[in-house]
Amino acid sequence: MSNVSPTNAVVSLDRYRLAVTRNRESARRAGAEDFSGSQLDAAIMREIHAQR
């Protein structure tokens, strides 16, 4: 992350946490107990990019 102000970094972290929570809940609802870390990471990145 280049040229990210502290405020933007905090906002990004909040969005990241929200995305993690949302995707974990979605995965649980879908019964995906084997939802791997890489799948979760990909879902989080999609969520973050969608919010930009």
C-alpha cells in the first residue's frame, strides 16, 4: 500500500474486518466448513475492490 494516509488505512482495515465477518457468515450459511484461507482471502479482496 503506497501513499495511504493513516485515516485511509483505518477505513480500509474496518472494511477488511467487515468483509471477513460477512464472508465467514456467508460461508457458514452455505455450509462451507472447508472454506479455505485462500478462498476467504479472494472473497475479501473482491469485497474490498467492490467498495472502491
